[in-house]
Amino acid sequence: MTATLPMTPAVAPALDALDALESEAIHIFREVAGEFDRPVILFSGGKDSTLLVHLAVKAFAPAPVPFALLHVDTGHNYPEVIDFRDRLVERLGLRLEVAHVQDWIDDGRLVERPDGTRNPLQTVPLLDSINEHRFDAVFGGGRRDEERARAKERIMSLRDAFGRWDPRKQRPELWNLYNGRHAPGEHVRVFPISNWTELDVWRYIQREGIELPEIYFAHQREVFRRDGMWLAEGPWGGPRGAEALVKKSVRYRTVGDGSCTGAVESTATTLDEIIAEVTASRLTERGATRADDRLSEAAMEDRKREGYF
Amino acid sequence: MQRASVDKGLATPDLSLLVDGLRAEREQGITIDVAYRYFGTPTREFVLADTPGHVQYTRNTVTGASTAELAVLLVDARNGVVEQTRRHAAVLALLRVPRLVLAINKIDLVDYDEAVLAAIAKDFAGLARSLGFADDAVVTIPVSALVGDNVVERSEHTPWYEGPTLLGHLESVPVTGPEVAAPFRMPVQYVIRPRGGADARSADAARGDLHDYRGYAGQVASGTVAPGDEVVVLPGGTRTTVAAVETADGPLDAATAGRSVTVLLADDIDISRGDVLASAAEPPRLTDELDTTLCWLAEKPLRPGARLLLKHGTRTTPVIVGAVGERLSLDSDVPTWEPAPEQLGINDIAHASLRTADPLPVDDYADIRATGSFLLIDPPTGNTLAAGLVGTPLAVH
């Protein structure tokens, strides 16, 4: 059986599609504020987590956002994104906790991978931080349209004391009645923008005038080609063997660990141009530009099971 | 998908790879869980909840149906209406999905025979009527999902078919929910007080005009709310007037079902999360005795006398299960209510009487979904055990 939920009424629209998505996300933020003691928003400075913070501000205005922010920092960041992150936190007067993956490598709790990618290494610092700060609800910017294991994710999703996701034991999620009950030591991941598409995110960013890090817009950058993606040189490494740096007009569709997040060739310097580009694209931002999701058919499911975002 | 299909040694794309997102699903070749997919056309955006058909996953059908504005039931033209069709149709009727499409698939395999399709459509119309669907709530469309007949483009093989294509219908069918025309209801989620404790450091809170700000945050569950409306706060029963309806973008003239707002009231009343704001002229009934219909979703059986938790709107309250009533049988051609079983097992749908610790402001599910629905929760594990509906929304004729 297939059920469809058209979100734009044909006649006399009470709420347009973006209004409906905004109202749904605000409802989810308020449910968590009402039922949990120590919620936190995972915040990387990327477009989805910036959108989450914007929605949280709207959910509680004129009062401030009643949540802290947590950034699991791989150390493989673009400086523009870290600047952006710090300015936003300062402007909103929020509390930001940063878990540096490097600290876990330095004291031996984690070991650097041979390929230099630190994305999979974020899981342990994330879970350690959740335990240390006793966070009981953890907001993520995951969307169901990104990837097919995420398409099966609940809006409010239980993690056991080990941070694990068991897709076979998910609670049924009915109407908009979210069941966030959990035992001490367990926590709940919450995805307020589950039902947004990449295009919805961009249209809403445009409508609301949300500021983003400049790397989302086309710029000149030295990049090299690997596995069909344009990667930039950085502390995480650079071209190997026959790979050569070339200067291209590129932009990023996601911001993640620099070692595995590719740029796309683009001349889109405005939101209008980005929206036109996303509309024409057949691949989601993860499928197109994230090497970590292309490792295997179930790469995301496997990482999610271990407690990844 | 094409890459994965080739990896699996398949010559043609395996379409199930699109929705079978979990390792176990691909290993077993079945869909276990609801998969959400998103697509848009120039006229509408769609969220598609693909729910599995197997009987042991009825709980996922219930989940998908609980938020659907329209359901597409797929039947195979070679088999017609089967047990699974009847079960799904009954769940859709119970959950009050307002509109149905019967998509008769694989018409290419019955040589586009009009008579075969007419027979299936007639069969299903009888079933839909017995479940209480109005005739105009059901549309039958002959399609071939593989070849594309009548999905997006009209098929040249079905000149006898005069109705819309599947996509044409989805793009044009009215979807304004019954919630909009119903009386106003809004469960209070959170009280917004900028001057409250730790919030006082906020720049906004320093403004004198927010000193006494006390806003009730919630999503309008049904009807419309506007400044000047008389409302009642339940379960307390105090009446007051709406002073303002706000969002972060400013005040609104009115807000309809689905909109998240902050409501300010004329009088200073003690209101907290769990309370419901409702139309004073047409309030819900306040009761601690509920006649309900339960969709049992858990492996753990339900026995009369069980002590559980009930979540209704934004309130969770202890509940004792009284008698278990008739159980819906979907084994015969027409769904029937059969005598009460001793206990309920997974995927059972049955009537049950409940007694709650706190009185709840409820409506019949058939009238207002939001205040007529609830969850039953297992106190030790916190797991969701049942989807509950106030009243008996499925009367079999």
C-alpha cells in the first residue's frame, strides 16, 4: 500500500508547503522542550544544522532557545565554516560545546584511519559527549530524502545505552504523537526536518534570508579529482599519484570532513542559481558528494547502527 | 539503484531497491518498514509513505495511514481484491483516511481487458461501501507501473478508460482535511515566558514589554483560532478570550489547523503543558471513561486489567484497561466484528474500554482526529503498544 500526503492544497491553501514544514518542525522542537530535561542541537555550521537553529529560534521567540549546541569537530573543517559557527553562536547568545576528535586521537581512544577520513571517527566523541553532558534528546539535521537508511528513520528515534540504532525495533510513530520515553542512560535522536527535501531547505533559506557559510556558493578553489568527486587539499591530505590540483569554480552541497566531502563544479553564486541547480540535480547531496556514503550499499545504516548522526 | 541492480546480477533494475532501505530488507527481499519518499511536480509536493503489505506488518500500515491525506491501494489485475486488499482497506477506513485510489496494476498482463477491470472495480466498490467510504471518496485507475500506462501519460491501450491518470488525480484531488472545518482545539505544548529564570539574560527579555509575556505554544490541531475568540481551558474548565495569535514573524489575524502558533490570553490563568485550549461554544467532552478502538502493535499481548500509560495530545496519564470488546476479523470476504477474545495479539484491532487517572478532553476520532487519538505506552520499557481511537470509527455495514 502506498499513502501519499500532498502538502500543498490545490484550493485556498491554509498553509503552503514551506509553512507546513516549518510548523511541523516547530511542533517537534516544542515537544522536546516540554518532555526532556537536557536537549542539545548537533551543530556543524552546515546548512541543515543552521536551519535547525533558525527553526528553534522561531519555536521559542520571544524567549531564547532553551537548548545547548554540540559540535563534533573532526579538525578537518573549512575555516569559513568555523568562523560562521562562532559568529552565529555569539549573535544568538547560545552555549556551544565542542568535542574535538583530535583529543580522542591524542589520548588513544581513537586511532586515525589509514585513509585519513575522520567522519566515521565522530561517533565515539559524539556518544562520549552525550554521556558526559547527560544529554537526553539530541537534535540532528538528518532528512529522509538524503539516503535510504534515513528514509526509514523515525522523527523521534530511541538510542540504547550504547548509542545504537536498531531499525528492527523502531517504535511505530503515529499521527504527531511522539513517544520519547527512555530509560536512564538511553537517549533519543530527534529529526525535526525529516520531511524536508534538499530543495525545500534551499527555498526556505531564501524565503527566510538565512545566512550560510560562503562555501555553499560558487568560488574559485584548487581541487583534485578522486572517485568522481572534486576534493580540496587540506590538513587531511591532498592529491596522490596521478591526481593533480586544478583551479575550478566550485561550491559545496554539504559541509563535512574535508577528506571525504567533495565540491561540485558550479557557477551558482546566488540562492536563485543554487535552487535552479538543485532542481535540475538527480542525486541527493549525500549520494553526489559524500565518499563515506558510497562505501557500500548499507554504509549509512551501518554507521547509524553504531550511533552516528 | 542501477549500479546496485547490476551488482546483484540483475538484468533489469530491481525497483524494490528504491524502498527497501535496510540490510535485512534487501537480504529477505521484503519491505519491513515504512519508507518515506519525496517528489514534487509543478503543482504539488508529495510525501509518499510506502508501507509493506505482509500481514505481520499491519502496524506499519497503521503508521502510514495515521498521517495520510490520501491512500493508493495497489492490486494486481490478475488477482483482483485479495485478503491483503481487504485488510488495508479496513485499516484505512478505521484511521479515516479521507480519500482512496484503487490502482489496478499490471493491466498489460490481462491484455487491457475492460471486463476484468470492471469486475475488480465493482468488487472493491462493494467492500469500500461496507467499510463506510462514500462512493466519491474512491477512484479506480487501471495502470501498469512497469510500462507506465495511465501513471503519468494516458495509455493508448485503454481507450475505454475516461478517468484521470494516477499523477493527474494526485495533482488535482482536493486535500483540505476535515480538521480545518472542525471546532478549534490546541493542546498546549510549552509555556513561553521570556522572563523565566535562566532566560533573563536574553536581549529581548530586557525589553520592558516582555516582562509579563506569557504565551501558550502549540500547533492548532483543528479549526481556526483568532483574537477575540472565546476559549475554554481543559481540563480546568476556565473560560477566557484570545488576546493575540502570534508567530515569530508577528501577530496573525487567524491561524488554522496545522499552524504552530503562540496564543496569548486575556486573563492570567494557571495553564501548563498537557492542557487543551478549545472552542468555548463547541468544547470536547471531559471524561475518564473511554470507549475506544485499539490497534495493538506489540508482541506483548494485551489482557484486561493491564495498567499502562496513555498519551493524548501533550498529556500522558496512567490508564487501566477494562473490558476488551469485539475483534475485527479480516479473514472473510467482508470485514466483520467477532466476539471478544481473551487477549489481544500483535496486529489485532478491537474495541476496549479504558479508565484514565486524569480526565481527558476528547472528541470521537471520527469527528476530530487530533483529540480523538492516543497512544498506549508500556510503563517499564516505554514502548508504544497501541494506536488508540476514541469511539468506534469503523462500523461495518
